[in-house]
Amino acid sequence: GKVKADEWRNTVLVYPVALFEAWRIGESLPDEDAPLPKARSKVKAKEAHTAELFKKRRKKHAARQEIPETYFGAIEDTGASRSYADHYLNVLSSIFKVTGVRIRIM
């Protein structure tokens, strides 16, 4: 079923804490990338599919904006960040945008 508003509010409060606890080493998040998925796993296949869709959409957007073809090389080199810290900051940023709370991350 659908997630109800009160369930969403509870999840928003718990999710950052759960991520930090799951990923922390000592008292902080590691300054490293998450390991790559195994070559024959479903996760690896899904990751490759998602990356291909992302590149196609960026190319389509660039074409609509009349961005030169030379930019497409940069699109091909684009990949998702595997950094635990980057992902955590994006989660926090998304949560606080939804809840309306403002934070300052340095």
C-alpha cells in the first residue's frame, strides 16, 4: 500500500540515524566509496541499467538546451557517487527540503 503521512514523518526522523549507525566507523562516516557490487549480481545489472537511462536523459536534455556535441563526452564519463558521506548529505538535504527545516552543512 501507500505510505501514510505519519509513517513518512517517523521514517524521516529515523532514516538519517539508521544510515549513520549502519555506515559509521568510530564516531564518523568513512571518507571512502562503497564497494562495487559483484559482477553477476542483480544489483550490478540494475546499476548498469540505471546509469544508461541517466546518460540517455542527460543527452536528451543537452540536445533540447542546444548544448554542443562536445559536451556529450562529459556525459559519457558521468557516474554516480559511491561516497558514503555524499549520499548521507544528500539524504539529509532531501529530508530537510521536504520538512522545511533549514540546515547549514560545512
